[in-house]
Amino acid sequence: MAELIITEKPKAAQRIAEALADGKAIKKGERGVYYYEITHGKKDIIVGCAVGHLFGLAEKEKKRGMSYPVFDVEWKPTYETTKTAAFSKKYYDTLKKLSKGVTDFVVACDFDVEGEVIGHNILRYICKQKDAKRMKFSTLTKEDLVEAYEKVSPHIEWGMAHAGETRHELDWYYGINLSRALTGSIKKAGIFKILSIGRVQGPALQIIVQREKEIKAFKPQPFWQLQLQGKVRNGELTALHEKDKFWGKKEADTVYAKTKGKSGTIAEVKRDEFQQQPPFPFDLTTLQTEAYRCFGAPPKATLEIAQELYTAGLISYPRTSSQQLPPTIGYSKILTAISRQQDYEALCKRLLQKSGLRPNNGKKTDPAHPAIYPTGLKPKGLDKRSQKIYDLVARRFLATFAEAATRETMTVRIDVNGEIFVAAGTRTKVKGWHEFYGPYAKFKDEELPQVTKGEEVAVKKLELLAKETKPPARYTEASIIRELEKRNLGTKATRAEVVDTLFKRGYVSGRAIEATDLGIKIVETLGKYSPGIIDEELTRHFELEMEEIQEDKKKSVEVLEEAKTVLVKILEGFKKKEKGIGEELIEATKESETKENTIGKCPACNSGTLMMKRGKFGRFIACNTYPECKATFKLPSNGFIKNTDRLCETCKHPVITVIRSAKKPQDVCINPECPSKVSPDARKLIKENENSTCKKCGEGKMVLRRSIYGSFLGCDRFPKCKNIVKVQ
């Protein structure tokens, strides 16, 4: 009888089938859902797949309105509960068909908590099995997959499965009940607007709001600095008075008067050489923060790209907390494979010549997976974003094996009439691992001219600089994820999603994350009436308990019962103050919506304000003085629109930011006829092709159309023919 291997994604099914097949894997299926039949040794194997979660939690009996609390939940197929998941029914049906007549089952989903939940649900609800064998692997290479199959575990990882299911239930309890409570409160106050808050979302928002309040409450303190620009025998240098900051103007004036018009002398030259060790291997958080630093890539997008690289067999499993590369992955084998890629050939050969290969491992570990590393398979057909992430992973891997960089700091003390000014510069003497990390090793070299003690310094300029202290910096998408990890809130796989949700709900905005008025008001109101909802300690407590479930030190039922007790208490207190909470939130909601929808001054009438509106055919921008002013502008049909305070430099129309999932935010002028959107080459292309016969359908004519992004040629038979020609 046959054996069924269950994978998490279609690409993983293909790679496992190709790796295990003694001959050629036979691909079967229909409606875009495929499975594979193979022979491995004396076994007939079927490899089938899911598309992530095929089941989600839902109420057993759906109640009307916003009633809460609700705890009676069950796992249901996602195609029954979510419209956007309707496509998953095909995968559900295929796995159900494949499971009939099969005697052995193997779970080969991603080896983590979510993968275990996916596999367990498929086993019990589709395959009607209580347990199965378990393949464990960190890469989708043939060698690792064959080894994982040969060393298959006799059971699924029950600790992971129970911990994962508990997390889902816990998040559902919090998310549904608290969101219903918030939405219900504002509805009672007079308007209907979906407001959400979650178990990790609440504390995460509070952290951002606390920083926002620190910034707003910050009172700059004046200070003064004395800066000297001097000329020496071998060049010029800039130095600050050794005191750095003068907090009193009188003292600064005294030193300035004492040194103004005087020449200086080199009082001391000090050189300190130090070794800068190679970086640690990537865990997920470090990869996300580094991709943000180097490319401005949102953490959520980085995870999605890394996951695609993993399923393509190019890198190891990205959802890892480990900063360690064990010898078992085969350092020499991977470096030899990577050396066949031209970009890394010379660097790999240098490493392979070393007497011993030893990565600079960090302290963080993960029981399931090592740090992220390239497998050695050669990338083919990667898009620009994926190529960047792959290159970052590959170079980081190489850099961890390289020698330390040698840097030197030179400090020069200059005596000007008894007052000491200090100039400092750092230079790289031996590049070491910098060469291997390439463009991502950005260290500014500020080399001072060579000077000797006693040498005269001609003071070209002496300035008394008036400055102010600055408020703490706002979080970025990368730094807030790092902060959540530091506080043990959420998981490596969910933190980026939590931050993304805060943006979608309008609670935060901006590249430097700023809490909106609505976000601030929600935290203030909940802190006043129901502080348990945003209690960081409570959230962290449950995170630790789920770790204990995974380690079989605690039972799921204990944790869930405790959570119900806590939530009931929170929600009972909330209900008593529901009206007051709603009244406080409603004002902030209206102000927030007005602020979000205000685009800028109307360029047509110069007196009205452009507002974002929603009509029968979607979103658009219109002047608020309508019908006196009939100015309107189209908006993209998808993506989040954020207003800015900027005007287009070319046509002086307002500029908006369009934010799409997993893509870099795009700033665009709302004027479709802005001259900056059509280059001379584009005008020529338009002239040559306008009114020509459509090459796709052969019937329509190509006509000029304009969107917020600029002009393009489109078939006049749209929507029957969707042929377009970009002209930018």
C-alpha cells in the first residue's frame, strides 16, 4: 500500500518528490492542484500539498452583532469561513481523495509550530488519523530531504502542535473579544467603525505610543559647542572642545574669547588599534533589520521573500531564532557549491584555503533550525528584490568565516591657549570580513592627516555653535520588531504581521513610525478604563506558558482556562464603562478619518481642500467645495493611500504615498497630466502607437489613457481586452 507525504506548500511537494524519486516523479492533478507519485526503494509514495493553513478557528455557533465574550470555538476549513480562502477547497478535496486507501502518513510541513499545526489539522480532519511520521529538515535540497526521510521520526512533534493550537486559540479569544468590545463601544456612542486590538497588538501599540508621548513631551535643552577648523602640515582637521557640550552660554563665551584668534599646538597624538570581529550568522530578526538598513525593505516583505528563497531550495529555513551554524551543515561543501557562482567565486576560494573553517557564531539558539545560510544551489530567474535578499544572505554567510577587520582610531589633542580641542578619526587598516560582506559593510572612514606632537596648528576658523538636545528617535519597522523580540512579545514569525496590522488599522503611520491620534487615543482610553488589554506583562506571561507547553511542562487546557478567567474579568469591567469608552474613542476616530482623508489644497480653485472619498466606482479625490469646484482625481484601485505635506516640484499638485503589501512605498503626484510623468521618449512612443491596431486582440485600437502613475496605451475594447503598453 502507498504512503502519503503531506507538505505545506506546492513547491515543497515538488522538491520532496524530485528528491526522493528513484526515477522520474509523475505529476498528476487538475484545476491547478497537483500531487506526485513516486517510487522510493520498495515503497510507492504520494506527495500531496496544502497551501498553508487549510483550517482556522471559528465560533461553533455564530452569534449576532458584537456580543462577547465568546470562547466556544472549533477548527473549520478556511474555505468555509473566509471568502479569500475559497481557492483552498481544491487542496482540501485533493488531500481527502489522496488519503483514501493510504496506510502510512508522513508530515513534511515546515518544521516549526505553525507547520505542526497545519500538519496535525490535515491529519485529524482530512485524513482521519491520530498521528503520523515526521520529516524534519532545514533546507529543501535533495541531500537534506533524503536524509530527513531516512531518519523520519515515528510521531509528529506533539509539543509544537499543542503549543501552536494553544496560541491560535489564545489569539482568537483576545482578538475577537477585545475587537468586538471596542467596536461595540464606539457603535453605542453613535458611529460604526471596525476597531481591532489583539493580544500582542495592544502592547506593541502601547510601546509606540509611549515613545510618541516621550517625543511630544520632550523639551529641548540648549547647549553650545566650540568647533575648530585647523590647518596642519599634511592637511586640515576639525576638532571640538574636549568638554563637548557647554550647558551654560557664559562659560562657552569665556572659552571662545580665550581661544579666538590664537594658534594651536599638537599636544598629544594617540593611536588605538582594535579588532572588529565578523558578524554573527543571520537569525530572522537580524535578517529583517539588516534588509531594512541596506534596502529599506519592510520586515514583512523580507520574510515573504526569504520564504520564497527557501521553497526554491536556495537558503535554509528563515523562521529561526538561531545565530549558530553547526558543523553538520558542511561548511566546505556549501562554500565549494557557492564558489560556482561568479559573484562569490574568488571569496569562497580564499575561505577554502584556510586551515580550519569556523563561523563566528552568536549566542542565540533554536532547537529546530540553525541560522539562515545559502544552500549552494545556483539561483535562476530571481527578480531584483529576491536577488538582493539572496546576496545579503550569501555574503553574510561568507563574512562569518572571514578574519576580523583591523581598525585604528587616531585621537589628536590640540592646545589653544590652554584649552584642549579634540579631533578623532577611524580608518580600516585590514579589511578582513568587510571584503566578504561587500556593500553591506558600511563603515565610515574618517582619516586624519599625519601629525606629530608639538606641531603648530593654524586655526582657520573657530565657531561657537548653538544647538539643542534632540528627542528620542521614533521606531522604524525594523527597530520595533527588535524591541518586541527584546521584550519577548510575539514570535519571530508573527512580529512583522503585528506591526503591519497597526499600519492597516490606522493606529500608526510613517517610515519613522508615528502613533496617529486614533492610536494614541485607543491606548489612553484602554489604559484609563481597561489596562489589562494592553498589559505587556500579561502578554509576556502567556508567551512563557506556551513555551512550557512545547516543553511538556504545562497542559494547554490549564493555559486556556487561565486566559478565559483573565479575559472575563477584563471584559466585565469593560462592559460597565462601555459608553464612556465609546464616547472618548468616537472623537478621535472622526478626527483621524478627516486627517487621513485630507490630501491638500485644491490647485483648481485655490480655496477648497482636496479630500479622499469613496464612490460607486471606488476611491477618488475631490474638492470639498463641490459643486462650485468640480476638480476630481483618480486613485489606484488597491493599496493603502497616505497623504503627505509635499507638493509636486513640477506641477505643484499634492503628492500622496501608495503603500502595497510587500512592496516599497511609492510617492506619486495626483495629477495624471503632470509633465514629469511623460518623458520625451514616452511622447515619441505614444505618437507612433496611438490609434494603432491592438496586437493582442487584433480588433481594438490603442488609445492614450492616464492614471495616477502616468500615461499608458490601452486597448479601447477594455475590459474585453486588457492589453496595455507602458510608455514611461
